[in-house]
Amino acid sequence: MKNYASWFVLVVLAGTTPAWSQTPNIEEIWAIVQQQQQEIAELKLKLAAADAQLAANDEKIEATGDYLETIAVPVAKPATQLGAYGELHYNNLDAEDSARDLDQIDFHRFVLFFGHEFTDRIRFFSELELEHSLSGDGAPGEVELEQAYVDFMLSDTMSARAGLFLLPIGIINETHEPPTFYGVERNAVESDIIPATWWEAGAAMSGHFSTGLSWDVAAHSGLAMPTSGSDAFRVRSGRQKVAEAAADDLAYTARLRYSGVAGLDLGLSYQYQSDASQVSGDGLDEGQLLAINASYNIGAFTLKGVYANWNFSGAAVEAAGADEQTGWYVEPSYRFTTTRGDWGFYGRYQDVSAARAQDQFTQNEIGVNYWPTEHVVFKFDLRQRDHDQASEAGRDFDGFDLGMGYQF
């Protein structure tokens, strides 16, 4: 660089000789060269400083971008939300009495969810269901309002609700969307003993602790069980569904739940009502329900079970032998993921002893669920049922079921 600069200066001097009063000597030329070298060095320093400043600015811009990503405000959810679930069933059952064979296809449930957030602490939730695809005179289905309540967040750990809500008992009663359970049909324990889906109207409070312990308490409308006829003392037939429901005697439900160990979920529920028929002096008085549910998950394997027991008092229910009604089931399952969705295999054993002789049986069941995506499921199962009483042997059956379900 030094040589090029010297030659540059000589050329410039040569081109400007007429402006000089005299030819510069060697010392003057050398001084000019040194001055040029100093200016070039200063320019290099300025360029280096500018490059360093640009690099620092780039780092600051990148850091600022990273920070903005961490504090970015999420897109607000719409205040009013819509959801749904539904399930289609095909049942093919061969009974000992061929007159009781079943071969049918049924869109069992079509359900819409509607929710609304009034504020970040006051919310509304509802569930509207059409059963068996068609309702009306002579039709097999019903249109039912299964949930409609306002929820109030009282604190970060406590909430209250008022309206029509599902009772906190068992597993299926609160979580019954088809992709969340195995088998085409819901288990019989949580149908005949815990009459899922079971909703009542009233008020409830819930709370939770950091230890994984939570609690629920509720005061609400109760059962109005029949005491005569073919459905006498049948718990499921006592659901009033909050349709001009008799409320002479309210019911009370409480639950403790523990999920403080990874993979473990335990629930203990208790319900009391002073008159399970809502009619004084008819031979059916107090009703008390104790229900225990447990689920334990280790990797792909899950073991689940429910136990439920009713105790009723009163001369008529005791004479009918329906004062104690019990059911339990155990269900191991194994679920794994593939590139085309999840597969799950399960087995279930049930023992049910409800009021009617036809609701006293054991049942073995095995099957498979396939989830092509998280909220869509296809199901297949094999079932075998044996009734306890010889008079009901014609109802014994074996067969298979196919199903499809979704939720969003």
C-alpha cells in the first residue's frame, strides 16, 4: 500500500507542476507521502470502528427480536365458543333367546357445546344433546339439556357454579366424549349404578391445592325413583333430568380427588338424599352412594377401575331386595403411537348387581380403538354377558360392536 501511495503522489505532483513556483525537493515529497499514509491509517481505523458498531447493532436487533417473541401477546380467544361430539354405533348381539338378538345401527348421540366468557372470571357453559337421531312422538330419541351453568372464579384455587351441571361421580359421568374411553358402549357400572350421564340443578363449589388434592361439594336436585312397576327401585329410572323436577328433598354430593403422583388419578365420591323417591311414606327413604374410581398410567399401559355402591332404606325397597345395589369393573389397556395414528387395545371385566334381575350380570369385553387423529376414533369390541339369575338366561349374549366417534 505504501508504494502505491508514493507513486500516486508523484503522478499528482507531476500533473500539477505549473502551479508550483518551484520543484519540491525529496524531503518535501517524503513529508507529503507520510501525511497521506497517516490519513489512510485513520480511514482504516474509522472503517474498523464502523464495522464493529454494525456488528454490535446486529446483535442488539437479534436480542430484541428474541425478547419480543417471549412477551408476544397471544391471540385472544373468541368470547363465545362452539364445540361438539357425536358417536355412531353398530351392534350385532346373539342372545340365548333369539327373540332378544340385536342387529342395528344407531347414531347414538349428537351433542353441541356452547360456551361464553363474560369476563376472565365469569363463564357460561352448556351442552345440548339429541339422542338416537330422532325425537318426538313415537321416536326413539330425546332432545336433552345436559349442562347449562355459570362458573365463577373466586380465586386462583377456588370456583363456584350455579345452574344445571354434571355430578362429580366416577369417570364417565364428567368425561364421556367418545375419543376419551374404550369400547363402543359405555360401561354398565357407570350406566346402571352411577346413572351416567347424570346431571342435576343447584349450586357447587370446587377447589384445589398444589399437592394435587382437589375437592367438590354440591347441593342439588335429586332422584325420584319409582317404587312400583317394571322399573321399581331402578336408579337410572329415577333421573328427573331437571324437567319440572320434584325438589321436596334435595341431594348433596361431595368428592375428594388426588392426582399428586405422576400417572395416578384417584377419586372418592359420596352422595346423600333423605328421600330417593321424593314421596313420603312410600317405603323408599334415604339413599346413600359411595363411589371410588382409580386410574394409573405407566407409559403406554393404563389400569382403570370403578366401584360404586348404593344403600337405600325403607320397608318397600328392603322387601324387594333392592336396598343394596353395587357394581364394579377393572380395565387394563395399552396404547401406542404409529406414523398413521394411535392404536389402543383393552380388556374389561364388569360385575353389576342393580335393582332389576335383568341388570344383574357379569360381562367380559375385549376390543381395539384406532385414533387417526387425536379427536377422531374408530372402535371394535367383542362382548359376552351372563346373567346371575336363571330366569334371565335368555338375555345372555355374545357379539360384537363397531363404532365411530369425534369431538372438537
